[in-house]
Amino acid sequence: MATLLHIDSSVFPAEASASRPVTEAFRKHWEEQHPQGTVIYRDLAAEPVPHITAEAHLAGFLPASAHTPEQAAVFAERVKLIEELEQADAILIGAPMYNYTIPSTLKAWLDNIILMGRTAGENPSAKGTPVTVVASRGGSYAPGTPREGYEYVQNYLKAVLADALGLDLEFIVPELTMASKNPAMAELVPLYEASRDHAFEAAAARARQLAERLAA
């Protein structure tokens, strides 16, 4: 049966998060299509993975026989994360924008799973796996907006997930999420609500689409 790798990185619980409810909606529709399937779930806010260290980094360029005991231990943790990626038939990532980019916990996960010669390079081991990223943000950084040049979530994740890892990437972008909380953004509430509703619809549609693709 199909396996979904679900990564959340919002520091907020579901009732206060913009990304978690959308990834939850995707997962709900996915599980309806794959009731006997497997979900590998990582909440990087609750249980962050270690930031990459010199030992963990260098171990990726050495054969296992050359690893020191310290390198072997930390590299084993990287391999566990990499194997979860490789086992997945689909990947779901909640990536809220914090200070113009992704949470540091998500960056740490990426640093661990990017391994030249295995997950990255000429023949990435997870190449073609569909990945859906819920990239929520408090304002709008879409093309043509005043803050377009500050968009370092989608641009970065495209470079890493699509270009380096060869994944089949699609973004769902709930934006203007601060409009209902910031009086200065009150006039943008209708746009926020439309974006929120579209995000939930897109999550459901994407989950069904992937289920149909995997069943074919």
C-alpha cells in the first residue's frame, strides 16, 4: 500500500497555525483513499531533528568502513531520515514563512536528507516522487506585489526539492493569513478568506489526484 511522508514545521498548534490545518486536510483525504496505507509523520516543532554537524556532513563523503564511531552514530540518523524519504510514494510538507524563509527546523531536516551521490546528484534516489508543499505566509509575496523580492520559501524549496532532489513539486499557498488578526490589513480579509478556501480545496484535489496516479 502507498506510503505518505508527512512533515509539519509550524511552531504553532493546529488551532493557531495556517499550514497545519491544510496539511491535515490533505492527509485526511489521502487516508480516505489509502485506508490501509502508511503515514510516516514528523512534527519538526515538537521533535526537531539535529542540525547538521561536521561529523554528520563529512560522513556522507566517506565509505562506511572509514567512519569513526562518532561519524557512524550521527550518519545513522541521517540514513534513517533519508530512508523515510525514499520509502515514500508521496511527500507532504508544511512550510510556513518565518522572517521571509522556512523554519530552521525544516532547513535542518533538508540538510540531513540532501546527500550527494544518493538523494542528490545525477540520479537522485527519490526522483519523481510527488511532493506537496503548503507554503503559508502572513502577507503576499506573489509576482507583482511590493514584497515579491522577499520570497525565499518557494524559490528556495524549488531549488532544493525539484532541482536538487528531482521531486515532482507542487505548492499550495495560503497567503495573507495575518489579515484577520492585524487591523491594518482588515481590507484584505476577503482575499485571505478566498486564499484559505482555495488552499483547502487544492489540498483535497491534490490528495485525490495523487491517489488516482498511484492506483493507475
